[in-house]
Amino acid sequence: MKTMRTIEDTIKDRDEAIREARFLVSHPYYIVDTETTGLKNAQMCQIGMLDSDGHVMSSYVKPTIPIEPGAMAVHHITDEMVKDAPTADQIITAFRSNKNMIIYNAPFDTQVIINSLNAAGAPKFEFPEIFDAMQIYSKFRGEWNDYYQNYRWHKLEAACNQCGIAIDVTLHDALADCIMTDKILHHMADQKLSEEMK
């Protein structure tokens, strides 16, 4: 059964997205992004992190499988560039934090991280609570998809363009994508709630 969305529903959900963004930027957080070997059973070949204190981390990661040509064409990371990089189990300590973890398209990246840790033989990793910036943005944008019965997802570059955020970094670099995710998060947090417009 299809769910019908009213204008009131869309406004309510946009307000919810703004409140979520405000909550996140007002508490300690770190944003994570990965570049991967491909789409199927993908592993990390690069990871980036940016935290609410302005600290950044960027590192190539050595996967156990080759980088697919299609992925290489997007992020320009080659097998040669990662052959001497740390493995996933060597960088796992970077995830140990009591801050909120934010990822743009969290289901994909978390699975990539899990795949990488499993392939490296790392102990089972317990993720902190993860907030999906793409899901929050989809509610904020408010474009309902009748077929999937949810709000349309928007790629990071599209979201930046829709928000009028200048893309001053090269996307498809893990740290650059973290920086742009942070800008989108703050953009949403800076918008007025419907009740604040009255």
C-alpha cells in the first residue's frame, strides 16, 4: 500500500532533519568516508576522517583484492598507490571514539569497513551509533519517491549543488568528501524551522 505525502508531512520531516542536523553539530562528532575497490564485496582503499574539533585524518588502505578499473576511473587510486599502505586492522584504532559517527550513505560505507576488517582478520568491531547524513539530507530536501516509498537519495555532489555550497575540493577523495558532508550538515542546521518562519 502506497503512502501519500502531504505538504504538511514534508514540512514536518524537513523540520525533523534540521533538528537532527542541529543536534549533531552541537555535540562532538566525527565524519567518516571511504574510497573503495569497487561496488561488489568492496574494501577500503582510502579512508578519511574529520572531527568537530577540526582534526583530520586521511590514509590509503591496503585491500586484499585489486581495485576495479571502474572504481579507479572515479577516484584515481591505483593498486600501486596502496601496496605499502596500512591494512584495515592497523587503522581500526581510528574508529575508537565516544563521538557521534556521521557517514554520507552509511549502509554502504559501514559494509565496506566491515568487509575490510574481515578480510584483514581483525577482531569483530562494534560500531558506535552512526548517523546517515544522506538520509537526513533526503528528508531535508523532501523529494518523495512513490516507487520506493521514501525520500529520494541524492549523491554528495548533487546535494552540495542543491544547497548552493561551493565545491572547493576534489570529490571522490575520502577526506574531501568528509569536508563537504560537514558543510551540508551545517547548512541544514543553519536553516529555519517552519515555526521559526512565523
